Amino acid sequence: MAKIRLTKEFKFEMAHALAGYKGPCRHIHGHSYELFVTVTGDPISDVNSPFLGMVMDFRQLKEIVGQQILDEFDHSLVLNKKTAPEQITDMGEFVGRLLLVDYQPTSENLLIDFAGRLKSSIPAEVSLYSLRLRETITSYAEWYADDNRQIN
């Protein structure tokens, strides 16, 4: 059977600030992110399966990404826990959804987080192949499984 790559695109809005950064990104600002999730696997060959010929149902991938990433990150303010969270929390409902993370919320670090969340959630018969996170129309970061394999 041939290996097939399957990609689904997701769009979400998120604000962040980069603590300690020497430029305008140190201030709270937002982006319209585009996340491309690619899995790889063999199309299902069981003639009795309603998913015959599919690597994975797009709907299932959408549900997993929704549960693991979008439900938490979409329309959230994401900050490193070291970034004066008490000041932000004191702003109450004005801030809305505040997500404090253990890392600087750059596109690169977000991808590392997203990959970890997805690898543990996708079905065993498929593999997470790559992620692409577009932050602006001209800028994106990518994560590839092959680049992140552990050497024993």
C-alpha cells in the first residue's frame, strides 16, 4: 500500500507578548494564525470499513485539533508564566481567556507544544508528519517529525 499524506488547515485568533524581547512584539498583540496539520499513513483497505480508502477521516482530525489546540488557544491571550501574570489577571474579564505557558509563546515554541499534544492524541495507525504555523501573511514556522526523531 502507498503512504499518503493528509493535511487539514485550521484558522484561529490569538494574542501574545514576548517577554524581554527588544522590539514591538514585547507588547500584547494578536495574529490570525493558520495551522496546517499533516498526518501520514496507509489508506484503510478493509472493504467493510466505512472509511475504506481513507488515511484518516478529516472530521476526526478536525475534532482532535479542536480538542487539543483550538479549544484552548483560539481567542486567548498566551503569555509566559514569568510575564507579570498577576497584572494581567487583575484586568479580569477585559483580558478574557488567559493562557499561561511555561515557554516564550513564539511560533516555534507553539509548534513544539502543539506537536506534543497531537502526537499523543492521533490514532495509532497514522503518524504526525508535519505542522506549519503561519503567523503573518509572509511568516511561518514548521515542525517535521523526521527532524525531531530521538537518536538512541
